[in-house]
Amino acid sequence: MHQLTEILVAWGPAGILLLSILDSSGVPVAGVFDAMLILISVKNPSVAWLCATMAVVGSMVGSTLLFTAAQSGSGRFQKGGELSARTMRYRRWFRRYGMVTVFVPALMPIPMPLKLTVISAGVLGAKKRQFITVVLVARVIRYFGEAWLGLHFGKESVHFLTSHVLQLGMGAIGLAVLLFAYLYWRGAAHEGVEAT
């Protein structure tokens, strides 16, 4: 897999597209994809934005494939019998707050369990349009941000990311807390309006 990754990176934008499809669809990809995107932006600035676009497109294709596979598997799972009350409560929770658990790892360049949340979204019946929108927004911010880092900081970009892992992790946790709080407040306000 490491040799395949090197070949795909050598292909530039086409390699980034294929690599991001593989990475997002659940195939383990050797190395760190984000670092590769930054390094290509550093080595060949003329294709930085095209590589970012290909990374977004590939990630959307791969994530949607994984989501769809999980969704089709959930139908077979449900045919096996009635879902427990606990499972139904978790499903309702995920429909209300679960997209935050997809958005944050899709946004952050540090390793976070995105594939698990994508599978959860599919199995627990998240709306496909909502899922695609959340992943698209997160990936555009992430990959275009990384291309910008590569263009403006050059070889120091990867060092910048690795030396700020703690701050990025704390930022991800803070963002998740803010989004959960907003969704909770919005849900409580909505329920209050319905009660009047």
C-alpha cells in the first residue's frame, strides 16, 4: 500500500483524487494524506488549488460510498428484529446531534475516527443530503486550508501542523462543545415553541 500511495502522489491531482477516494471509503492508506496534500502544494504551487479540489471531490465520493454501504447494511440489520428502546434513543440522539460528530473529525487534520462516525450516520438513518452537506463544508475548509498553508508557509506547513496537534485537538473539542450547545439550545427553543 505504501508503494501505491507514492505512485498516486507522483500523479499529482489525479493521484490525490484516487488517494482521497480510497482514504475516505475505508481503505487504509499508508502515510498521512493531509501531509501529502501540503507537500504537493509546496513542491508544485501551480496545482495546489486543483489538488485541494480533487481532495474534496475524492473525499466526498469515498465518504458517500461508505455511508451508502452502511445505510444498505442497516436495512438488513433491522429486518432481523425490533430495535431495542436504547438503540432507538441513540438513533434519535444521532439524528439531532450526530452530524456534529461527523463534522468535527471531517474538519480536523489530526487523526479522529471519521470512518466510524460515517458508518454510524449510515446505520442510524441520517439523511443523505444532510450528511453530504456536512462533510462537504468540513472538507472544503480543511483541504483548501491545507493548500493555503502549503502555499504560504512552504516546507514549514507540516511542522506547523504537527507542532500544534494539542491546540488543534483542543480546538476540535471546543468546536464540538459549541455546536452541541447550539443544537441543544435550538432544539429546546423549538420544543418550547411547539408547546405554546
